[in-house]
Amino acid sequence: MSDHTLRLSVAMNVLLSIVFGAMAVSRTRVLGASLRQTVSFAERTSTFHGFRRPSFQYDARRRNRASWVSRAEEKEKDQGHSDNRPRREPTEKELRVMEYQKNAAKLSFAEEAKSLVQYGTGYGVISTVSPEGFPGGAVVMYAPDEEGLPVFSFSTMSSHTQDLLKNNKASLTVTAMEFKGAADARVNMVGEIEKVTDEEQAKKFKAAFLQKHPSAFWVEFGDFIMFRMSTVKQ
């Protein structure tokens, strides 16, 4: 090996040593900075699981639940409503309406029950008694007759039909339109539901049923029978 080649090889080794040394120093600095950030984050959140509020703040734009729930609670304390409506006193007009409602005439319980049956959805829950003495419930269609009493069209194959033919004691529960919960209006009518044997009455009740339920074409089928709650006990 010539002197020139030897000097070139030594120079290359020195150059590579300098380059790799600089890279190692740079990597050490990056790792050190990352470690300091990790330690800082750990120090700030060290009491988070001890149910203490962390020192950093959540970004509300990220919809972090811990942030916007606490802020909503603070707003609710300030404004008094969960939907951000401010508290206010009723106006003079609202006070007059409230006073009028206190003294306004109200429907009796019987009139309210009749209104629910008359203007309801036409669906209710019928409860019958089986031959074994057990109660049975079913969602059925009904329609009010001229007296406001519910009439039905039941198939002879239905279990509630068989129950009524043996024991006509039953109840019908009707709810108000758009019923959503226990605070909404409903009525439970308890009485006797009997089979309509008179043909003229059956035709009249069938017409009332079709007026309430125009698509109930099956009422004309031979195995369907008209029933009526003829007696209301309560």
C-alpha cells in the first residue's frame, strides 16, 4: 500500500468518526428532551388518579368529557338551566294565564277518559282472563261507538277472543297521542266485553271500526267477530 493510499484511508476513518460522533450527540439531545417532557407530564398528572384536578387544561375543542361536563356544571350553577336558558321571572301576561288556568272549568274524569278513547290512536292493551285464571295482555285495535264505548273486531283464533267467549270480564288501557311516559295521560277501562250477536248492530259497529281504521279490510273475513265493551265498571 502506498503512502498516499494510507493517508487517504486514515482521513476517511477520521471523517467517519466525526460524523458518527455528531449523530450520537444529536440523538442524545433528542432523547434527553423527550425524557424531560415525559417527566414534566408525569409530575403534572401525578395526582390525577388521586381525584385531584390536574394542573394542565383540557382543550374544549376536542370535546373532552372531563372538560365540557365541568364547564356545563359551572354554567348551570350560574344560569340555573341545563339547556343554558337564563333564569327569569314570569311576565305579567304569563301570570294572568296561570291565574286563569287555576279557575278555568275542567273536564270531569269521565269526560277526560271518554276524550282519550274518542281521539286516541285507536290502539290499546286489552287484558283478559284465561280459563286457568291467569291474566293475558295483547295490543289490539278499537274504535269508539256513538256512546264512546270501544268496539273491537277479533279473530276467532286469537287467545283473547277465546278468553272473552268464556269470561267476558276484561280491561282496556288507552294512552294519549304521542304517549312517552308515566306523566302522560292514559285511562284503564274495566268492564265486560261481549260478542255482538245482533247483525244490525254488528254492521253499525263494523262501519265505526272502518271509519277509525280504513285499512282494516280483514274485518270482512268470516272468522272475525265484533265485540263491544258494553259495561264499564270503573
